Amino acid sequence: MTTREEMVALIRERGVRDAAVLNAMLQVPRDRFVLPAYRHSAYGDFPLPLGHGQTISQPYIVALMTAALELARGDRVLEVGTGSGYQAAILAEMGMKVYTIERVEALFEIAKFNLKTLGYKRVTIRLGDGREGWPKHAPYQGIIATAAPTKIPQALIDQLDEGGRLVIPIGPQGGYQTLWKVIKIGDDIREIDLGGVAFVPLV
Ligand code: SAH
């Protein structure tokens, strides 16, 4: 059985060195966000099923995406695809103000329960379609999508702060996608390829 400390050591070996990210991953109990049947393997470096055809992302990918957001304590972050609430908990643990949207009601309820019982009060969660973002709390210094659309939703770019970062997998549904870091610079964007990934589709 892999421990939380071993999981974080592996993530560091694989190249994510951001201390705030690694520390948050040492603090957040991933075993509380996975289905009870998978609790024994909660700290292995692989995605796990959440039910409803969805998955909690692989820990290394959570770390990579979180580090790519380049956030500072107190920043506002929007997450599209709450799932279990684990990624939101990592961001909250790092001191961010987190807004997160989930479209599957059962997962929304589970995430709300998980975050509440673990005391993550800096997370605001909503049931809805994340492709439209959440204009009410914009602009965001960071936006993270944990489900993959075929192209970047314009609303997410619009809701980024000047210099803000969007980390999002883009590609065909049911296949592999490319993970992009998109930086908003004035009316322009700069895109950085972070490598190949496999996410559930943003629908
Ligand atoms: N970040 C999650 C993993 C998410 S899996 C975690 O830490 O556990 C991707 C999630 O995106 C799924 O729960 C799926 O239901 C959700 N999703 C897919 N399309 C969506 C949309 N248009 N708006 C909001 N959520 C969506």
C-alpha cells in the first residue's frame, strides 16, 4: 500500500517541485475523496473511478496542473469539473479562494459533503455547466478545467484576469488530449503545451 508521503515523493521525482503544491498534497487526505472500495489504493499514482462514468485525476497530473496555475495565496481560482472535490481541496489548502462547478448532481452532492466534513470553507461549489465559467466572481487569476473540451471555451478566457492562467486539456473526446497552459496578455493569449493527457470529456 502506497502512503501519502510516498505519493508526494514520487510526484517530486517526476518533476513537480513547487513546495506549496507538494505541501498541500501532503495535507489533503485523498482517501476521503475516493469511493470506499478504492480507499486502500488512494495514494497510488493513477486515476480512480468516482462513479457516473467520471474519475478523480491521477495525483501527478493534479500536481502538474496546480503548479502550472502559478498561484499566490489569496488568489481567486475557478475549477470546471468538481468531481470528488479533491482538486478544490488542494487549492483551498494552498490558501486560494476556490469557485468550482460540477454538472452531475450526485457528484456535486458528494463533493459538497467531502469538502464540508473536512472543513474546507474557502470553496464555493455550484451545480451547473462550467463551459460558461462563473462570471459573478470573475476575474480569476487561475482557471483549471479537469474535463476536456474539443476547443477552449471563450467564456473562460474572458473571465481570466490580466496575466491570468488557464490550465485545460483540449482534444478529441474519448481519446488523448494535449494539456495547455493559456496565459491572457491584453487581448491576446499565449499557449504553452504541457504534454499529453487523458481526461473525461467536458460535456
Ligand atoms: N477535479 C475532479 C475530477 C474531475 S473529473 C477531482 O478532483 O475529483 C471531471 C468532472 O467534470 C466530472 O465530475 C464531470 O461530471 C465534470 N464535468 C464534465 N463536463 C462538465 C461541465 N460542462 N461543467 C461542469 N462539470 C463538468
